[in-house]
Amino acid sequence: MPEHCLACPLALSMAPLSMLESQPGHHRVLQDFLQWADSPDTQKRGRKGKDNLTECTYLPQAALENYLTKARIKALLEALFEASDGSPPDAERVRQHYLRPFATLLSAGHGRMIRLFVEHRNLQDQCLPFTHKPKEFPELAHTDLFKAFYEQQWRFCAVKLEYNMSDRLGPEDILPIEDQIEIGNGGSAILYKITVGEGYEPQTGTATTRPATRVFALKTYRTPEAEEYFKAEREAFVKLRYDEQPHPNIIEYYGSFVREGTYNIILEYADRKSLDEYMRDTDAPTSVQEIMLFWSRFFAILDGLVQIHGTPGTGSQEPHILLGSHQDIDPANILVVSRTQESPYDCDFKIADLGLVHFKRHMSSLNDPTDDERYGTNAYGAPETHRNKRSERSHLQVSQNVDIWSMGCVFSEVAVWVTEGWKKLQEYRRRRKMEVITKDGKYEDRFHCDWKVLDAVKQVHKEIVENSRGNDHVTPAVVTRLIDNMILVNHRHRGSAQSLQGLSARIHGEGESILQQARSRSSAPHPNHTISEGSLDVRRHRLPPQLPPEYRIQVPVASNGIQGDASASRHQAPSSSFDWQAMNGTAQELGSSQRHNRSFTDRPPHAEPPPIRTESNTNADVTNTGQPAPFPSPLRQFHSARPNEPSNGPAATFGRTRREDPGVFETLPQEQAPSPVSTSATTLPDTNDRSSVPQNPRKPYMSVADGLGIKRDRDNGNLCARYPDQGVIEGLDGVLKQRDHAILVDNAASMAEHRVKVKDVLELLSSLAERYDPNGLDLYFTTDRVKHRPKSSQQALQLLNGRPARGMQDLRERFASIIEPYQAQFGKKHRFRRLLPLTPMPAKGPRKLTLFVLTDGKWEGGGGTLIPEITNLISAMHKHNVGSKHIGIQFIRFGNDPKGVERLQELDSGLNLDLDIIDTTSADGNVWKMLLGAVNEWFDGDRD
């Protein structure tokens, strides 16, 4: 035997290695194995690569063990060594210690080499995968056996995700992740929902009754600061374990791994997502059982906060205790995990995102430890963490009480949701923003300004107590006893997490006591209520509550059928009879707190539609005391007999006027259209006076295709090219040049099919705006929060091209972020105005504005309806005597989705607004109507 054919000194006594190089392929048992290993039914999907995004396949360990039985291994060995000298290796030894090496050798075509493997412990199963060649690894003369083995081994060596793992993986390691879906992107990290292959999932370290799961969350840090954030969060999870077990109200940590510069943490998956999404997607509880169940579960979030803050001992000999602070508590960082599927309120609420949690050693003799503020949440941040220009770069000393403030803000919003639902919570957030921009000039959400709690927060808390459901004996106490001890400007006056935990338990216990007393009286229930002994579900009348006739608003009806002014005929109603002292020990009859000012939208889902609003049942503007509301309702004002009378502003009471209820609008009388007025005038006045609208037999018309053709001719140097009917339109040059122009592009996924048409409309409108607007065009997208100022139509197209249509976008929120700052400028005087002589020119307020909204009207991602924003805008215009055409909102509709068409048409003509500031037209329609429909009655009358 030639010397160069020797594999290693230990192989000298073996058969010639040339016989071990080749693997016979004609045996059926060998062919069956290879076919089974390559079958799609056998292989499972996995992930590898730097970002765990490269898809690949692996063969599960359990499947390999089930297939390679002792009998089948023996048959394979006999087929491999039937023509060789000596006996094959022992089948049982191969199965027990060399199963994966044997499968790898078979897949590489070198199954006979198993005879050399079984002689070395360093080549057994537990040593795989080999990242470097072991010194005992056999060699072949004409083949790089290690290379062939290295490439094949990975499919049999998927990484098992073990509890509390902390591994460093290579690029070829296969993670048994069958599905990986991005569910969040916070800048420093990306969050994925992953499904792990059966048998590879980490087993929980908690003694829990929840069934085992293969669905987890994978948090991947990839920024330059990734390692720092990763280590901080991983250490926080480990330190927060109680008796080596994870806390039930802190999201569970399963393990971590590092791979090629990315840092990954495996976490419990919250199937109900964040608290913010939970409140958006879940109806507020209505029955007494649902309310009590929800609060009992949500109060437990304070247990998690107690765990983070630590519990100092009382003796001087106590050991050091780790005291932490989260510094980033907000609804997005509280996750919701279902307990059962029986009730949407039977959930665990868990604190998450511990990347900013910081711990320090503390002896019980020290008080109120402080630490550097770590730049957490702003909207829910305490006053002491707020940075002005002087402190933007400084480190602020804060205590654990910053978490108490933030948690109080979260409880405030939760109380609003429980009482009024998601839409009122959105309104609450907008009210805070409007107050901040009024007081501080910044469009941002906070609960404080100038070291004072916002008036909007105080007012909403008052309204929660006044308007909570009659069967809700917990939420009012949450506001008056719990939240009021959390949202305090002086941090030293705030309650500790532990004291608040005890207080929440007492509030819930008192609520249970009231229900117990109600149960004892259920043998003779109030005729308006039924009490189910099993569920304690309090049901009201199927119709909403009504005031007695002697206390109802008497609204005179004008001859045209439109309700007139009711201010002179309001009567004082008796105040609510419910005694809130019941929460302190005096139990009232369950349901006796029926309020007269509850809105129609408070009825349960099974209730019948509300009655038609007439002079005998209209009470929307009555406070709980029966007094007139501070401001008239915008909806009442819109169909008033005196439409031009300025109002005092939007309704001030949070829970009183349900403007988003479609049932209200359906019952309002329709405005009577005026008769056409004959005139031969060809000028187009910017006015809302229909008597001056010209009656031209043919309105100017230009299609998008015609307009683009002429625009591009002019771009190519043909300055003589004129738009159709440009002579008529030039009469409005002065009007248009007094206005600012802005475009909002809906970038939701549903707009992708209209992408080409969107580009055409944007190019033409931005060109026309560039011609008429000396200040330049403002361009907005629903996919970002930036105001863009393109200098040309080509720059506008470049901005659009860089923002593909994707996902579900919240057009309502983006629309509000544009309109509300503009609205906040109403009534503000121009600087140095006092030095100027009095003139008819406006002395205050913003420039006139036309806002074009390019959309299909679907708005599935939370947009819903823009009615509240528009009604608030109209009310503000009345309050500050702003002209009827000071702002025009032009919706340009793409496609003909029935729901989208109906929604936009309602905004255009279905609200009976006394100020006509909205117009809707098709993207296939008249360009001049797009440009002028919202600001000129002649074009507004051209309905599509």
C-alpha cells in the first residue's frame, strides 16, 4: 500500500483506505436514506446568516432518531461494508453516540468512514458541529473529507434554543426558526415574531398553567450601541428574577445569542401586543364582571414595578438590595398576554423593554436614591426629566419616582379607555397636544407644562368621575385615589410602588364589597336593571338614558326644518344622585348612579339604534348638573338656524358629545340647497356667498393627462404652451398667491395599485402650486412625520419614489398633526402688529391654506373618520372669526372603493357644515376643480 494513501497511523491495521473512500450507491437501503433526508416532508425551515434572515433547511433531531432505528442502522452498515474485510461497527454504539456524524457521512458520500469515527470520543455527537478540524479527524488521499463533512453537518446540527442560553453563533449555525415576521422597529432594535421548530423551543423556567408554546419574540439590536443596550437589558432580566423565576408581570426572558455583530434576545411573545394596541383593538369593558376582571389584571402591573424598584428592608443588618428604575414606561412598553380565550380582559399585563433599566446598590439606611436620567419616554415622562434648551445635553438626577409619574400617566389613559373607549383616548391625547402647543409652542404630547399638570388632564379626570358607568365602582376611585397620588409635580409627594400596590388592592376589594352587597339585594332588583347571579352583569335599558321631559332642552325648529338656537330654553336638571363615598365604605344600590348625560355610544353592542334627535329628546349639550355646556356642540352649531354666528369653540366636556357616532349624523336634517343665481360674471371670487357665484354654461376643464403634457412642454422650453381655459383661471392669480399649499400623500399599501396615477397628480399639482404659491409647497406623507419643502415638482417626485406604499397607515393621526398646529395659530397676533396702523388686513392668525389629500379613502390602519378633527377645526374658525375660505381641504380620490367613496362623500356633503371647507373629486377628474374646489363655490358645485 503506497505511503501516501495512509489516512493516519491509527488506520494502519484497517482495510485499505481506498476502499473506504467510495460509498456504494446501488443498495436500496442507502438510496432510501438519501431520498428521505432530502424530502421536503422531512426537512424543516430554518434561518442562518448575520441577520438571521437567510432561509435554509435542517433535519430535526427527533426525525433522525425515529428514522435511524437500530435495525435500519445495522442494514446500512451491512450495505456499506459487505465487500470489505472485517466486521462493521456496532449498530447500537453508532446509534447512541455517532448518529449525526453517521448521517453526515452518508449525506457526504463517505459512509464507510464511520469505522474510523467510532474509535474517537472527540468525534461523537455532542462534539458537533465542528468549526475547526479535530486532530483525530481522518483524512483521505484524493478527497478533502473535512470540507465535505463541514458542509453537510449543519443540516443535522440546528441550534436548540435552551432556556437561559447565552451563545455566540457562527454564520453557518442554523436556528430552527420556521417563520420570522417583523412586528416592530424601535430604531435601536427590531422586534420579530418567530415560530420555533417543534422540539427546539426553550422550556419556560416558570411553573405556569399556560400551555407550552413555539411562538416567541426575537429582539435584535444592530446599531453601533447595540452591545451596550443588549447587555443592559439581558442583565436587567436576570436581576429581576424572583427566586430564580421570572416575575409574572415582567415579560419573560428565555435567553440570548450573538451572531456577527448582531445581539439577540429571545422573549415571551405577547399575543395581544402592546397596551396601546390592545386598547385600540379591544372594546372597553361594559359589564360589572368585565370591569372588575380587567382592573384586577391591570392592577398587577404595579407588582412588576415593585419588583423593579426593589423592597428595602428595615434593619441595619439587611444585605444590599438592588434598586432599579425603568425610565421608559409607556403604553408601548407594557405588553399584553392572553390567559384564556374566554374573555378579552383575562390577560396578564407585563412590563417590557428593559434596555434603560438601571440598578444600583442600596442599603436600607439610605433614602430616595437618585441616578442619572437615561433619556427614556418623553410623552409620559415626569416634569423633572423634561429637557429645555439649557438642559438638552446635561445629565439630570432622577429618582425611582419618575416611574410613578409615567405609570400614573398610563393609568390615566387606561381610565379614559375603560370609561369612554379608544376614540376618546385619541381625543384625550390631541387635547394634551393642543394645550402644550398653546402654552409652550411645541407640538408634542405631555402631561405637564411649566411644572404644572395640564388643565386637559385635570378636566378629563373630572369627567371620568362624572361620566363613568353606573356599574363601575372602581374607575372613579382609580382616578381620585390612585392616579392623583402618582401624577404629582413634586416627586417627593408621589406614592411608592409598594404603597400604590396596596392601595390598588384596597380599591379592588372595596369594589368587590359593593358588588357583594348588591348581590345580597338581587332578590328585589331595580326594574331598570337585571343582575345575573353568576356573572353580576348589570344591564341597562336597551335604549339610552333620557332626561325627564321637564329637564330636556327645547330646541325650536325653523321653517326650513333646521334646529334653531336652544340657548334660551335650557333648564336645569338635577345632579347625579350617586354617592361616590360608597367607594369608602358606603355601598349603594348597584346601578343607582344612572347619569342623565350619558352619550348614545355608551349603549352596549346589542342595544337598539338611538332615537331621532328632536326638540323633545336632544340633550347632548347638557352637563351632569343640567347646566348648558361651556361651549356649544360643533354639530349643533353646524345645522343652526344662524349658520354664520360665530361659536365659542369646541365642546369642552370630554365625555359629553360623541361626535364620531354615525347615528348622530344620520338623524340631522339635510341643508337645503339654494337656488341657482344667474350672472354673467367671469371672475371667480374667493367667497362663500352663493349669490355671487357665476353661472357659466361651461366650467373650465383640464384633465391630468392634458395638464401634464402642457407642463412638460413648458419644462422643455415651449413657454407659449398654455393650459386649457388658462385665461379664465388667471382671474384667480391674486387669490391663489395669497394662499399656502400643502399636499398629504396616503402611503398605505392599498394605494400601491394607484402609484402611477399618484405620481402624475403629484407632479402636476406641485407644479401648479409652485407657480401660485410664493412660499413654496409643503409635502407630507403618512409614512413619516417630516414636513418636506421640495423646490420643484421633480424633487416632489423624488421624495415620493423614496417612500413606497406599505402597511396600514394612520391617515387620521397624520391629518391631525398637520391641522392642529395650524388651528392653534388662530387668534395669535402677528409680531410687532401694535406698531402698524389699523387696516382691514387680518391682524392675527396664519396665512390661508389649501391642503390636498391624495387618498383612496380606505384608511384601514386607524384612520376611521376625520369628522372629529374637521368639527374641531370648524369650531375654532367660528371662535376666532376666521373667514369661511381661510382653509380649504381638497380630497383627491384614487380608485372607486365603495367604502372609500362613501367616506369621502360624507366629508364633502354629508355633515351639513355651515362652513363649506371640504371638497372631494376623483383623480380622473378636472384638475381645476382639484386646485379650486375647496376654496371656490363655482368649482365646488361641480360634483363628480
